[in-house]
Amino acid sequence: MDWSGIEKRRFVRVKFPCKIIVYAPEKHVIVSHTENISTGGVRVIIDDKLEISSLVGLEIYLGDRPVICKGRVVWVVEIVSPVLKTPGMNDTGIEFYEIKEKDKKSINRLIKAIVSGDK
């Protein structure tokens, strides 16, 4: 998703591809990787089109242990295949809904390390 407008985000986000498992409604499991991450949420590209405002379970593998939390789908943009000219994947923004403070701090440390070039 290319964006050239002014960013009005509350949290700094960084490109950080890591394994993520999304537990969607009705016990549906989606395995993917993050496109970017912030202390407020993640962006993932997945096959499934999740409903906006739906609550999902998340496991995000930043390193030694996963961050386990809940999230809310805040936006979905359908990606059209340039070759097939048909919809294929869904660029999806998920806001953290229930996350432990220690996990927020771990994500924040990771972001600071990436931004400062230490990672």
C-alpha cells in the first residue's frame, strides 16, 4: 500500500517482517508475516478479508517469545493482482486491543533499536 499523504499516526511504525498468527472469528487461523509494526498495532497482508471492527487473537514472534494479545481490525484494502487483474490479497491494519504493558515495552524497544540503527 503506497501512501504519499501526511501521516497522522499516534505511533511510529517500522518495517519489520516477523511471523504472525491471527486467530480470526469462528476459530479460523491465519499464518502470515507483518509488513510493519508500531506500539499501537500491525499491518499484515493476508488472503482472508476480515471484517472491519472484528476482534482477533494475535501471536507476534519478535524474538525469543511471542507477544500474545488481542486486536481489532481497523482497515482492509483489497490488493488487485497486476498480472491477473483480479483481487488476491488483503492489506490489513490491526490495532492492539488488549496487550500487556511489558509486551508494549518490548515492541517499543524493538522500534527504537530499528530507528536508531541498532537492530
